Amino acid sequence: MFATECSVGSKTMTPEEAQEYMEKDANNSVSQLRALAGLCNAGEFDAATLHLPLAERKIAGDATDQAVLRLSESFGPVHDLQLLWKKTFELAFNSKNKFMIRTLALADPAGLKVALSTAEAEEWKTDDLLLTIKGAPDIIVERCSKYVDENGNVQLLDSAMKTTIEDIKNKWSSEGKRVILLARKVLPGHQATHFPEHNSFETEVMEQSSSDLTLVGLIGIVDPPRDEIPETIRILRGAGIRIFMVTGDFKLTAQAIAIECGIISNPATAIHDLSMLSRNPVAKVISPTASEKDFDSLEKQPARSITLSGPELITLNDNQWDQLCEYEEIVFARTTPEQKLRIVKGEHSPVPIS
């Protein structure tokens, strides 16, 4: 898994273009993205492999953290960046929240220049804390009220920019990329009033992260399927096995990967969604005079495909579940662990996967 795109404001760049932009960008917009990518990250480089080229170094951490950490390192040593800030609290990523939070205290004044806008750096006080958050755009973007523009300045996040960010996210997702959003929030005076060792601190951090965040940027990550996957899917389908995809990925990302792997055989324009499932009973009618030729014709029709997300699943009634069971190709996206278990068990869901 590796990062192929990043964006600040409305500007999208490859990692190579972003590095060039950072080198000539006096207002440090890419630097702010790089700082969050390295600071809000649970991945750690294996010290024994630091002498190797970046792509060959080993990292302890999940695949997403590894990709984001490598991107940050490509812009400059993450170790040097981490010396500028001191971690005070961390809430690990989980599949329910779909984000990671880390709070940081300033350890070196030089950290302000690389992680914040000029205006924010000038207003920073000794007792302030920096809340950083990394995760699913569809979850975090609604918590943001400001954003960092391509010049490194903080602006109000209006509807036009929200639409732009949504378009970037959807474009990358439809290309099969996992999209990560990075945001932050300065917590004035928090070191003097809230203490990480207290049981109430996590509640306070969760409350602070629920609104008024500053969106710093997006990162697009590719996790290419193994070369043998499409052929394996073809063989299984030839044996009459139905194959469903169950994932926590964003709907468009999951759908694009399913098409790439052959789990869905139709183009995106022919894939059904929730709107095709009627809440009322639908009679399955086969004409008593249908000829053998008619059945042969039906069998040659393209497989019916549908993509549903976890939030959509919980809205289905019994009639809709019955209709869903008739689909040959199904992708369940943005599902929680509980939903994944119910799908695999076949509890009020399509028949168990063969």
C-alpha cells in the first residue's frame, strides 16, 4: 500500500509534485500536511532498516499508517519532525470511529512553523495543545469548519470548498484508492486545565474533535490486489460459487476494487444501489408458457450487481433483504465488525457465502 496523490485546498498533486511545491512554498501548505502525516501516525520505522531506501524500510504498524508515514518521510525525516512535538495522548484507530486522534505539546518552537499556518503560530501560547486527527473523509469532514488553502493559510470551509473536497475524494475513490483526511485543532490553554492521566481526558478529546476542526488535506492510497486474484475469482465463479465482498472501505473505493478484481462483472454505470430495493413485496413472476429458449436467454443476461454501505444495511426491511438475496454480485462497503459478522453468519442477510 502506498500514497499516489495528496491535496491541499483545491490543489491535487503526486508526492513528487508535492515535494517540489513544498520546496518553493514559503507558506508551507504541504509542510502542514506532511507534519500531520508524520505526527498523527501509529507507525514506526524499524531502526535496523533506516539505512535502506525508503520503499524497502520495514514499518511496525497497519498498512494505512505505513503508506502515510512513507509519504511524510519522503518530504523529510519524520524522526526530526517528531522531536519538535511531544505526544500527550493517543486514541487508536478503530473500525467504528474510523479515525485516529493524537494530542501534542510543543517541544521546540520550530515545530510551529512546520505544523501550523503563520497566523496560528503567532497566536500559539505555551499551555496550548495540538489535537490531530486522521481517518475517513466522510466521517471527519462534517466536523471541519475551516481548511488550509494551497498557500498555507486557514480559510472558512464554505459549501463550494466542501463540494471541491467531495469531488476529489469521489474521484480518487472511484479509481480504487483509499482516501485519508487529516485535520487538526488548537486547544488553547489545555495543558493547564486538562491532564491526560485523568479519566475525563478522553471524553474531553472526543468532544473537542467533534467540531471546529481545520482540514489540512487529503491523501490517496493504493493497495493493488495480488496478480492472481482476478484469475482466482474467475475460477470460483466458473465453479458456481457466489462471491460477495465485505469491507470497511468507502463505497466508491470498494466498488472500484471489486470491479478490478472481477468480483463485480458490470461497469459502474450498471451497478444497482439501495434505490433498487423496494420496501414492498416484489413478486417473482415466471410465465408458465416460457420456452426453453426464453430461459437460455435469461441465463445469458449480465449478472445483477449491487453495492450497499453499512448505514444503508441497517435501514433494510425483510422485503428488501429478500430482494438483495437475488443479486449474484454484492459488495458490502463501510461495514462495522458487527455487520461483517452478521453477513458472514447469514443472519438476516444474503445466504451464507459459499
